[in-house]
Amino acid sequence: KAGVTQTPRYLIKTRGQQVTLSCSPISGHRSVSWYQQTPGQGLQFLFEYFSETQRNKGNFPGRFSGRQFSNSRSEMNVSTLELGDSALYLCASRMFSGNTIYFGEGSWLTVV
Amino acid sequence: ELKVEQNPLFLSMQEGKNYTIYCNYSTTSDRLYWYRQDPGKSLESLFVLLSNGAVKQEGRLMASLDTKARLSTLHITAAVHDLSATYFCAVVDHQKETSGSRLTFGEGTQLTVNP
């Protein structure tokens, strides 16, 4: 069965712009979470959505936002991009009653 | 605040040798994950450990969990070059949330297996 799908895979943006990343979870998975991975800070939790509701939010500024649609697909948005937002953004999905959390291939964002 | 610490952070070993990666965490949790990440790639799920004393094995990797000591180990047996990757442990902080998807990761252990 198809895994977690993230688009786009690679993108370059300029400081001050905004970006939207998309994530399609594994079919039947209703929980979607997002993580940021950087060499300096490692893997950090951004937020989690379930049934279109944000259930958890990590310690990131308000420039980072997300949403989930009725088909469980999720998007995250970063506004007013800063150089430090350059990172690998990973989406993960889980069946709400399941234990394993599956990660997508990630979206590589470079801010110049 | 939940903290997860792995050691060692860097591990260079010869093929055929055994070694153990340690993962300590600071608050109560009954769900611990191990992931593998190859350079430029995503996280591959290796193990989910759910209870005290849980032990799981897959090929040359074996993971265990001691919830009382707040410690998990990932043991590598007779390492081969294909095991070269970065290994992360991650813990769910059930005191903070109940959904089970908020993972706090360790820093990762970069494993290099030399011929």
C-alpha cells in the first residue's frame, strides 16, 4: 500500500516569502503530524492533526501553521520565511488506534 | 520537559563486531520508538516498544525497553556495512498528551560499519 506522500520534495524560497507543504497520509490513517529536522536542532515536533483538529503544537512561532482536510490530507504553511527555516520537513501518519508512526520522504526547504 | 539522550552519538565499528546504543529518557513513558535514517532520506521505523521488559528483534538488530530505568537499548550483532546509518530513539510523553503521536527524539547515533 502507498506510504506517506509529501510534496514538493525540494524547493528553494527567498527570505520573506511563504511556503506551503503538502502531506497525504497512508490510507486509513487519520492522525498526521509534522516535524522539522535541522543539523543544529535535530528532529523537532511541529504539530499534530486528527479529524481536522490540531491536537498538539510544538514550540514554534506563529509563522508555522497547518491544517487538515476531511480526507486527512494535511498542509503546513510557513510565512515570512527566515534563513533558519531551511530544513527537512517530515510528515508522519498513524492510525489513531495504532502504535507505529510512519514517516514520509520529506520536503527539503532551502531559504536563500 | 521530556529529554531523550542517546549515546554514543558517533560509533565506528568493524564488520562482525557487536555493539549497543543506549537511549535514556527523563519522564515516564510506555512507548518508545527506534528509527533508522540513511543520508538524505526519511525515517524508517525499526521497532515500537510498548511495555517494560519488551524485547524485539529484526535481523541483526535487537531492541529492549526498561521503563523503570527509563532506558532502551539497540543491540547490533555481527555488524555489516549495510547497517551504516543514523539511528534515532523517540519517546511519547504521555503526561503531556494522550494522542500518542508527539515524539521527542534523541540526537541520533551515527553508525559507520567499516569492512
